[in-house]
Amino acid sequence: MVDSGGFFDILDTLVDVTRAEGEQYSSFSVSGKRFGYYWPRTRTVGLKQTISEQLALVAERPQVFEVQFTSGGFGWVVVHLDGIEADELAELVFEAWRLSAPESLVAEVPDLAQR
């Protein structure tokens, strides 16, 4: 189980993350490209993934993951923070960020899946 502080700690390990506040959620971008959302009311995050990863996550644990939407060849997934461990969330957040970040920034951040 991850609390919101744990989610923000993961974001702090990444480079060039911009946070924007909406009325009911926060969004996160890298170099102007959105890669994530956080909804405090539902304690969920939305993360950019490949479509195949989106489908695999939802099929494997539908109580933790939901399909959010697909766009531009990517599948966004909703993650329930109370159903995921910090290390798995870190991998998913890193992947969402990596899918949006320029290669020069990706080279600056250790791959969280390799820890």
C-alpha cells in the first residue's frame, strides 16, 4: 500500500517534472508532455503506459488497475494506491515518465525497474 506522500516521493526522483493543479486532481508532465494524474479524493493515480501494458495490468489485477483511456497509441491506466507496493508503483511511474521524456532526460535518471 502506498500513501500519497510515497507517490510524490517517487515523482521527486524524476527530472523536469511539472505539476499543475486542477479542481479535483493534479497532473504531471515532463517537457510539456503529460504522463500522470493524481486524484486525492479516490487515492488513485493515472499513468501513461503502452497499450499492451495497460491491458496486461488490468487483466492481472482488476481490483488494483482500471483502463482509463487510450490516446496516440498509449493506454492510460488508473492505479489504486491502496492496492500496490511502492516498488511496483515506482516502476510504473518511471515508465510513464520515460514514455514522455526526451531521451536526453531519460539518460539522467536511473531506470527504477533495474533496482
